[in-house]
Amino acid sequence: MTKWSLSCSDCEYETGAEKLAGVCPDCGLPLLVRYAELPTSAGMNRLANRPWDMWRYTEFLPIENGEIPVSLGEGATPLVRIPDLEDELELERIWVKDESQNPTGSFKSRGMAAAITRASLDGAPSLVVPTAGNAGVALAAYGARCGLATKVFAPTTTPARILGQIRLFGADLELIEGHIGDCGKAARAFSLETGAFDVSTLKEPFRIEGKKTLGLELAEQLGWTLPDSIVYPTGGGTGLIGMWKAFDELAKSGWIGSNQVKLHSVQSTGCAPVPRAMSEGADAVTAWENPKTVAAGLRVPAPLGGRLMLRALRETGGSAVAVEDSALTQEQRFLGKKGVDAAPEGGATVAGLRHLRASGGVSKGEKVVLFNTGAGWLYDAD
Ligand SMILES: *Cc1c(COP(=O)(O)O)cnc(C)c1O
């Protein structure tokens, strides 16, 4: 018997630990991993002697004893305090979790390490992904690591340095006139034609398990407590949904006492389907027309995980805000002046936090974690 099974995030569908699973065959929405047995609080002691990478949380990951992960040392990223901003915004703590320090320059390393570990163990012949950029870099690197051929579809607007990294790691790169949704259609067609396994966001259940380690690691770094608020730059939503799942599993295991963190989503005003759905009280996200933003990772007009994201935001008492591209690039430069190599998406969390302080979504004295999801150097200088 395997350690986990799969169940639909939306309908009643359930299945075992099927190999190379895609979305729910009944309703087309994402499948999620359910563990037969989560560790008990005593299981925490086993962490002490483990290496500092995301695989230290093996009890919460889709890997069996004796299986070897495809790894480049992903995870174990630092929390960097920004004291000046704490004072200015009257917050007890502001930490930036600096995901730019991952092997491929973004937190996409975590999700791809988990998905490609499973795909390679489960016999995928080759791999394909549509990307706004960083997922393509991660796919190429982890594919190279385990010797599987990779195909990447990216918009022509993707920053040139990101495209260079995708090529460096040896993926077959094809540029598409359009956004990530258009790349998704091309990836699907390629997958049907060649048998390549499609690791698109939430079209297979394991990237989210890797992203979950964002939350597991954060809790451990804070002494198995959670901050009051997390501000997350949202595209496809795997990070947000992954952390939500992580905190739920940690609470069920007794590794954290209470699970009270508010999850907040930040998007660009040029592509803001999540804030729009939140303000309309909708339970699904509708497609954003003509998405435009320099924060490539946020240019996801119709995320498959929309329903799940809205639930995560509402059930935790969080919110969603949209910020102008001019504000997010200004805050990207602000983080740079503090020594943090922030992507535009990372800058968006500072801009978002300012909004949230003004709106009351984040109150005086809170402890807040911002996610710098990727490295600034990967985006072309103006
Ligand atoms: C992919 C990406 C995002 C969006 O991530 P999701 O978890 O899918 O919402 C944000 N920032 C950067 C730098 C990214 O590459």
C-alpha cells in the first residue's frame, strides 16, 4: 500500500496512488494528494539529523522509503528582516522569505523537484510545460538532472535571460505569440502527439506537494509557529494553495498549535483575476482579458486552481489586492537597496503590504512574511 492516494479538489472522485495522473477525469479540476497517515508530533524529533533541503519533510511528501529524489538542493531559503519597513508600517516583524536563493533562481524549483521526482520514478518518457518563464527554467534543470528530455512553451514576451537559462539547461524551447494560457494549449497538443508528460500547474498533483514545503519550512524557521499574515504574489496559485495545505497538515499532525495565518494574494492591475473574483464574491475566477504585466509570473489570466485559491483566501480571513506595475517595480528597487535580489513579483508583495496596511487587511503590530518568489537578475534590466 502506498503512503498516499489522490482525490479531487472539487468533486467526490477518489483514486489510489495512480502513476502519471493528470486532472480529475470526472470534472477536470485539480487532484490533490491525501496521506493515509500523517506523522504524529513525536515525528518532529526525526528532523534533527536531516540535511537542510526540502526533502527533510519526507513524511509530508509523495516519496516512499528507499526512493531517491531528483534534487539540486532546493529549499532552505532564508528569512530576511526589513527593519526600516517594520518601523514605517508599524509591524512587529517583516520577513522576506527569499526564494531567489533556490537552485534555479525561483521557488519553481520546489514544485518541479517533487513533480519530476515522481514523473521519473513513475516512467514518464519525456516532459513538457507551458510557462511564464521560471517554471521552464526549473523543468529544464530538473529534467537535465534525471536525464529526461524537456520541451518548454513560453510567450515571446518572456525575459531574455530566463529564455537563456531554459536553453542553458538543455530544454527544447518554443516561443508562442500569446500568454501562458496559449502556451498551455500548445503543451497539451504536444503531449497528446508525443506522449510527453504534461507538468502544467495543477494539471498533475505533485508540484503542489513540493510548493507545500514553503509552508513547512516557514513554520520550522519560526519555531513551529505561523506569522499573522502572509503576502504572496499569485499567478497559477500553487504556492498559495500549497501553503494552505501545508498548514492544515501541520495542524493535523500537531506540529503547530494553531493555524491562524491570513493568506493574502497580490496581483498586478494589468492581470488581476483573483482580486476581481474576491471583490465580486465569486467562487470561481473568470479569465482576465488582455493580461499585461512586467511581473511575468503573475501573467496568468485564467488559473485552473482559481476555486481553490479563493477558498484559501476566504477560509483564512485573508484578501486579494492588485498593485500597479509602476509600484511593484519601485518596491523591487527598494528591496534591492536592502540587499535582496527581488523579482518584480517580490516587489509586488511590498506594494501589496502597503495597500493591506491602509485597508486594514494587515493590522498594526502583526508579524508578516512576504515572499520574494524569484531572482531579479533573471529579468532584463531596462
Ligand atoms: C510562477 C511565479 C509566481 C506565481 O506562482 P504561483 O505559486 O503559481 O501562483 C510568482 N512569482 C514568480 C517569480 C514566479 O515564477
